[in-house]
Amino acid sequence: MSNPFDLAQPLAYQRWRDAKLASQPRQAADLIVDVANPRALSASERAALLQRCDVANMAIYRSPVASQDKAIPIQLARQLGLHQLDGNWLADEDGISPIAVAAPTGERTAFIPYTNRPIKWHTDGYYHPETRPIRAMVLHCVRPARQGGDTALMNHEMAYIALREANPDWVRALMAPDAMTIPERLDDDGIARPEQAGPVFMVEALSGQLHMRYTARTRSIVWKDNTATRDAVAFLADFLASDSPHIFRLRLEAGMGLVCNNVLHDRAGFDDDPQAPRLLYRARYLDRLARPATGAMTP
């Protein structure tokens, strides 16, 4: 069977690579789909979002709906084929994580997403076990920050291509089952999350699609101690810090949101308006976005 991610199949890879590079968006605006109501997409709006996600693993929706409604990301996700919501331990009981600067007390205060500090490049759930990867997510903006908080995005397939073009041995190193290890997290009761080792790149058994597990953080992470892994990690860090045309930067305004197959992303630091602090709702999923129907409309 043809597998572009098998290093022993260079021709399959080259065909996949050429098709991918030819179809990628050229600017952030190419990712945007205007929708009247994310709770109830029209057939053409749904098709346009899925088409962009099929090509680039992500899309941005832009809507006039700016209400503080946690049901919006869930209702949108269902229309795009996402049903297995991952209720992580810092999420609310409904599985949605309100991403805002946390109060001075409480568990969220210790974690960077709940501060106004910048967040380095990562994919969501990189600390999850390989058997429970975060395959997709929706990030809905209720209120932007007064200043800053911009998002950078990159299709993880572009990172794979860059690495493989530079040195296939680096891809092999990052596909090792112990390439990246997140140490255990402790709390007052002992081990709150066990150590998690796994690959950076893996191929989904059912879909045959590429999945990435990555963080650019330099603390609380252990990389496999060999030359190929160290060189691959250094190359990837430099690539993500470059002016690659595959890095898209934008600011999510009220009513806008990101839907993606867990692409690489970061966040700039920001200054809040105390009267209207930044607020986003995040929903993370164990399934991938649906594929677009053949012949679907893509405005």
C-alpha cells in the first residue's frame, strides 16, 4: 500500500509532497470563512470550512456572533464531525476550557494558557498518552485582549516536509516511540499525571493521516539523547522561528474561531482590558474533522 510517510517509499512521498505544497494557502486570509451563525452552518459554509481543513488541516471562521455562549464551539464541532470531546482536568464540567487570565488563587494560575504570557509553539495535548491523542480542536473567541494575544499557525504537515527535505534521518528520529518524554507531574497527593513518552510524528492507523505531538518548551521535557534527535529538534525550532510562508499570523476577534486537526500554534503575550478581559473557549477532541464531500461548494 502506498504510504507517503514510509521512508522506504520516496516516490509516494514525493507525489504527496508536491500535491500538498501546490494546494497550501498563501496567506492567513485564505483560511477565513465568513459564517452567519456558527451554531447552524449553511451547507456551503460547512463545505468551505471542511475544504480548508482538508487542504491545510485548519480553517478560521468569522461570524457576528459574539455572545458568551460555551455551547458555540460544541455545536460548531458537531457539524464538522467532531463528537469525542476530551474533558481535561482543567476544563469545566461540560468539557470546555475558558481560556482567560486566572484568578490569583486556584489550580489554573500555575499554567501558562491561563496567564497573559506568550505560549511557545506546540500542539494541544502533547502530554497525553499515545493511545489518547488530541486530534482536533475548536478555539472560539468571545473577547480579544486590549492589545496582543495574536496567534501563529502552521500546518504540521509543512513541518514534516521541511524536516524530511532537510534530512530523512531526522524524521526517523522523531518517529521513534521514545523521541519525546514529558516527565510526571506531581501534586500534593502524589503523581497527578504519569510520565508520557511517545513520538513526535505518528501515522494514524485508521485514517492514514499524519499526527504531530510537540512542544517548544525547554523545561519539563526530555528529548531522546542521540545526535539525530537533537539535530531534528534544533532544526524544527529554527524553522518555527523563521519567516516561512507556511506560518500564518492573525488576531482572533470576537465571533471568530479556529477549527483544526491540532496544528502547530503559538500565542503572543497580551495586555488585558480589566473591564472586558480576553476570553476564548477551547474544545479538544479525540476524533479528526470530517472529510469534505466530493463536489462540495467552497466559497
